[in-house]
Amino acid sequence: MIELTDIDLDEDGELSAVVALPGDRQAAVLFALDADEQLDGDEMLAIAQRALVALTGEVLDRLEDEIVHELVDADFEGDADSPEASDYALLADELDLQGAIVSSDATLVLVYDAPTQYPTLAIYAELDDALEIEVLSIAEPDEDDESADDDEEVEQGD
């Protein structure tokens, strides 16, 4: 069971909390409601816990490895040089899970930072139902956690 702590409801009725995830990962949790949605705190808490429980250490490690490879490969796209193991290691060493945004349908968006590689930017990984990355983007952190118009999407390779 995933335990959320520091649970709070903001003035818009959205839940925020903190969660401890496997691998000594501590993340802020924000429950994002659409403008026309109304859920009580217990409903949001249950949905958030249901969405987060699937994030095992193995799943998070796999996702972070995929994020690192997608971003480094995208940085080298079109260059004559190819990425080396040290390029991946540099980003992997500083990639840090900061938060998780949960919606009412239990969709998860993981929010990472990598302050040296992407200063002042946040890395957003939207997951599908199978916990695969559906959308990976880099953008200015949005205090309201709404989609920014200037997001740079990284194309997912297969």
C-alpha cells in the first residue's frame, strides 16, 4: 500500500501530498482536476494511491532508463557524433523524481529535474495504462501544472 503524507486540499479543492516510493525516491503528489470535475478528498486520495501503487522500484528504474536514453539520443540527433556511455551516465546520475501528477482517470505524469543538463526546466513523462511513456516533454516548470504551450516534445523511439 502506498502511503501519502502531508495531505492537503488547496483552495481549488485539489489534493497535494508527499509519497515515498521505492529506491529512496520522495516525490510531491498533485491531483489535477479538470475545471468541471469535483471529487472529495477521500476519492482523490484513493485514486492517487491506486495510480501510484504500480510504481515499483523496477518500474521506476526502467522508466528512468528510458527517459535518459530518449533525451540523450534526442540531443545527439542530427550530430555526426553518437552518444557514449558517459553521456547517458551523466544524465542518469542527476535525474531526480520531483513529483507525480495524478488525474481522475488515474493517469500519471512523472516530473523530473536534471539541474545541470536541463537547468530551469522540468522533464514530464506521461504514462499510459501499461506504465509506458506515452509523452516525454521538457518545459519550464508550470506552477499550476497545466500544459505549457512551449513544451518541447521528445519523439518516442521504438
